Amino acid sequence: DNVHLLHEQGFHFAAITACARDVDTWEGRWKNINDVFGYGVFDTLHCVGLAEPKAGYLARYRPTYWVEDKMKHAVDGANAGHKSFLVNYKHNQKYHDERITRVDHWGDIVHHIRLDNPVL
């Protein structure tokens, strides 16, 4: 619901995911994104290799919001000028970076975006 709310407010979404880079994997991920969020919410999907940084793809976009579950990719986002949100999971609890905003769910993300954009 929160992703749809942001989409209705004019936000565009691009997914950058660490996974295999073959066509079958891309098609499966694209189908999953559209099954979960609906067709037309996400504009594009980029698949980086499992151990590759996301920095190159993040640099393609003007600074905006970036949602991540791995600290190293959240840092890539912050380094590219994005406001990075790190979704709290057990695997990332030990990492800290003052540029990264920790969140528990999409409701938290929307709250922070509204603080930046009071007209939403």
C-alpha cells in the first residue's frame, strides 16, 4: 500500500537487485515485482551479479531515495548522493553509518519521505 501511495504521488521506482544476470533470472524477478506491486509501478529492473556493487547503477539516477537491506549497498547509495534507507534485519544490525536511515517497514520510509516533502 505504501509503495502505491508514493507511486500515486508521482514517485517512480527502479529495482536494482543482486542476483544472477541471465535472462531467465531477470524475467523471473520482473514477474515477481509486478505480481507483488502491480504492473506499471516499477519502471525498470537492473540485475547486478551476486557479489557486485550497485554503485554503477545508482550513479545513473539523480539523487533520490534508495531502499536497501544490505549495508554495503546502502553505502553505495549514500555515496551516489541518494538518501539511503536500510531496512532492519538481523544480518545488518551490527553496521552503522550516520548517512543511512534505518527503518522497519515501508510505513517508516513514507514517514521520512513526508518529512522531506510536507505536501505529500
